[in-house]
Amino acid sequence: MNITFIMNHREITKKYSELLNKAEFANGRKEVVGLLKKAAKLKSQIEINY
């Protein structure tokens, strides 16, 4: 079971916001892309569950 299934909506949106903030201040392209991919996974969890 994936950890995102255990998290509730508020926790997912908080983590999503944190990832976008980190991506905004990230140094390299790979770091930004990695953070945005993680954020996209969380956003899909928000859309699926709610």
C-alpha cells in the first residue's frame, strides 16, 4: 500500500504545497522535475479521492 492512500485530504494538499514551494527554489533542472513529478502524483491522489 502506498503512503498517499493513508494520508487524508488536508495532509495531501499540505505536502503538495510544500513540494511546489521547494520546486520554486530548487537549483537544478533535475531537482525541479523530480519535485514536480512527486507533486503531480499527490495531485492525482487528491483528484481520485475527492
